[in-house]
Amino acid sequence: MSQAFQELLSRLGNGNRAALDEMMPVVYAEMRRLAEGYMRGERAGHTLQPTAVVHEAYLRLVGQQQVDWRNRAQVLGLAARMMRRVLLDHADRRNAAKRSDEQTAVTLSLAGAAAGPDLVDLIDLDRALEELSRMDERLVALIELRFFGGLTIEEAAAVLEISTATTEREWATARMWLRRRLSTERRG
């Protein structure tokens, strides 16, 4: 996304809804790239394809009525939240349909241990994020931006409107908390 995208955001911010129509193909392509990278970490045999994730998240994104479209990172941050919801809804439906103990696992590469990515249950991840949100909403937002949205530290800092140094510290804290919480979930 380029300077042209920023101009579209500016036009949209000034009330020009036609700019949204021009902007969305660019956003859709970026979401597709993120979803493909994310879905590469899914377990074998996963039934949800990147196109389906992007399509559903895109529909949810364009359905937002009260959004202050500011910059690429903010748009991708919102898209990340939408993709998280789509994946969780899919996992819930799948688990409910099977009525079994089989869980939907994902590779948590950005929040995983330094030795390599951890395979975690998506529902456990959501529970952990819900628990963390009661303590620190910004850490949850940071995890969503980095893991589901694929944003860099710098982009996440821009969305959260905090310094890069603070974002790096909070990312380390979020990863540590999440690693501990998920390892407790696996044991218990």
C-alpha cells in the first residue's frame, strides 16, 4: 500500500465514500497475502481456505459503519481482528459439528518459543486472549496486530499510537504471558 492508498484514506476521512470502493481491492489483496501466510501454519487437512477467510473478513470489514480509516496499519489492524473472528467462528462451528475432542490447532509462530513455532488450539488461544483482555486490552490488540494481521513492530506501534520501543517491550511481555498461559492450558 502506497501514497495513493494514503490519499484514498484521506479522501475517505473527508467523507468521500467512493474512496472506499477504490481502496478495498488493495485491502483485499493485502488481506489475501496475510491469510495465505497465516494458513500455511494450519494443521494438515484444514477445511477453511485463505480465500474463504479473506472473503468473510472482508465482508465484515466493509460492513463497519463507524471506522476512522487513518492509515495502512490501522486498516490491517481492523482486518486482523476480523480474520481472528472468522477463524474462531469456523473453529466453533467445526467443533460443535463434530461434538468430539478434536480441536482446531494453529501454528503460533509470532508468539511461539524461540526454538520454533508452537502448535496451539485456536479456542485455547481465544480463551487466553479473552483472559488477557481483562488485564490489558492493549496487549491483546498487539497480539492481534502481529499474529492475525502480520504487522511489523513499527506498524503495530503506529496503530496503537505508542513508541516502537514500548511496542517491543509489550510484545515481549505479551509473548511471555501467552506462552505461559497456553502451556498451563495444555497441562491442565
